[in-house]
Amino acid sequence: MMLLDIGAPSTGAIAAGAGIAFLVILAAVSYIAFRIFRKTLKMAFRMAILASVLVAVLGGGVGLWWFGTSRPSSRSVPQRTR
């Protein structure tokens, strides 16, 4: 009976894992593109901009994940009086 009592993983952990996997894939693609076009200064500049945008997006996502968790409010709903 206790074998079937397994809780589901939290959605925050799944989202964090998916985000990390997505970031690793994008970083690998960016690195390959950078190695292919390393002699082109314009492409290197674009990759630097892309890296800074990815860091900003990662920071925003972590911020939303960290501060965006909803907590139930402790306030009760006021009753209508006549």
C-alpha cells in the first residue's frame, strides 16, 4: 500500500529543469555558431549581444520564479453589511 503513495514532483522543479536544459541547448548552439564564424567580427559582436540578452532573460526568469510564487493571503474577505 505504501508503494503507491509517491508524491508528484513540484512544478517549480520541473520548470527549473526545463529552463536549464533549454539554456544548455542554446549555449551549445551559440558556441558552435561562434566557433564557425570566429573570424567574423560582426558575428562575434552579435554573439556577445546574444549572450547578454540570454543572461538578462535568465535573471528575469529566476527572479519571476523566486518572487512570483503565490502564497495564500491571510486576510479574510470582508462581509457586506446593510
